Amino acid sequence: MKKNNVLIVLSIILSVLNIACSSKNKETKDSVKAYTPVSQELFAEIAHMDSVLFDAFNAYDIEKTKTIFSDSLEFYHDKGGLAGYNQTIENLKKLFENNKTTGLRRDLVKGSMEVYPINDYGAVETGLHTFCHDENGKQDCGTFKFMHLWQKKEGQWKITRVVSYDH
């Protein structure tokens, strides 16, 4: 009987621990930690640079856009693959030329941007952005995820890596 009692007690203890662990894992998986910038100053700098980049994009200003990307740019797109600086600039020129009258624009989804410092380099920016253009007289919009690696060199912010995904 003692052996059976020990097994029953152990079984109950293991069941309780299993339930407790399952509840803890569920809390972790289901809850999202609210974002708070590590540095409000860094967040503001990157938010400003994001707006500079996409004000230029929305104005089809290729010359201004060029100044925001590093010559060593790597642009990863889940559908388009990898492009370097020159290919990215050529792609943007074609995009601007082909969409001059279609209302092409990018807007950051409010509240989606997060910025984290990268020690001795710069920052990583993540978020959601919406791209819209007119198609057959109607606004066609899609919202996608992005990540930009920003490098600060000699007081200048430049994007060295772009990852655009979930298209």
C-alpha cells in the first residue's frame, strides 16, 4: 500500500506542476509586452529619419531618397529577393516613374514603430507600414512588416539593411 500511495502522491504532484507550467506558458505566449522605448531621444531621431525617408518617397524624390541609404545597402524583400544599393535605387526610379499618377504612397502605421539601440552602430527600427496606389480608379492598399538597420556615422543616419516581409 505504501508504494501505491507514493505513486498516487507523485502523480498528483506531477499533475499540479504540469497544470501550473501550462498556465505560465499560456500567459507568456498570449500576453504581449507593451513597448516602451529604451531611449526616447533615439526613438525620436529614428522617427524623424523614417519620416524624412518616406516624405521623399511619397514625393517621388529619388535624389533625397538616395542620401538616406548607405552605399552598402542590402534590401531583403520576401517576394523580390535581395537587392543592393544600385538595384534598389533603379527599382525606386522605375516605381516612381510607373506610378506618378497613381497616388503611390507609404504611411507608417501609427503606434507600430519600435526602436532599439545597437551598441557602437546605431539602431534597429521595426514596424508596420501601409503602401497605397490607385488601381482601376480605386485605392489599393496593403499593410506589411519591415525592419530597418540604421547606422550613425559622423553624425549622419543611414539605412544599411532593409527587411520587408509579410507581403
